[in-house]
Amino acid sequence: IYAKAIGGNHAVVVIDSDDLAEDPCKSLQDLCSALNIEYDESMLRWEAGEHECDGPWSKWWYHNVWKSSGWNVGGDNDARQNPYRSVPPALLPTLRLSMPAYTFLQTLTTSHKHRALTTPPSGKLYEDPRNELVLVYVGAPGRTSG
């Protein structure tokens, strides 16, 4: 989908849903800037309930959105009760196949592009605090050298 989108004559913007939930105002401002459209605070609010533009997956994904009327600016927007959900074993091959595409798309997000400019480094940037002062990390997560 991304390869097809970049072949057109329009901007392609990739947004990380975690960034959007963490700071909806900044994420929407960045999106508007990338698309050369004016940001308006009304973008942070909507009418509760189903909408014609919700799309075919809405009945599976939007239950909490339909109950809401906007982003909780400065608060918790993550409706997921357990951020460490497990994948059923039968779906692990699909997850493994999709990870390279997910990792590539993640490098196109605004937060990824700006993370090298973050000073001081945020905890989100360096999953392992031993990497805080390392420009390039080579190794396996969770492994120590001794």
C-alpha cells in the first residue's frame, strides 16, 4: 500500500497510534503541517456514536471510540487495558511476516524522524538505558555483555 501511495502525486504521512494517543494535539498538528492544511482544535472532538465514514472495520475496533466525544488532551487516551496483549500461537507466523513492514513504516513516523533531535533523550527513545549515550546500538535486546 505504501509503495503504491508514494507513486502518486500526494503527500504520504505515517502516524504511530501510540504517538497519537500520547499527544493527540501535537500529532494532529504535525499531520496538518505535513499535509499543508490548517490545524483546528475542533479536530480533537467529535460527536459520540457511529459515523458514516467509520469504515468496514469499525464494528470490531471502534466500540470505545463510539462511546467517546474526543481526545483526552493531557490525559490517558489508551483504551487498551493491557498494553502487553499476547498473540494467539496460530497467528505468530503472520506476526513474524508483518514485522519487517511494521518496522519500516515505523521509521517513517514523525516521532521516529525527530527522536535523534530529542534532548535530553526520553525513556521512550532508549528501551535499554545502557544505550542512552550510544549513537548506534548493535546487539540483541535483553542481552548483557557480562
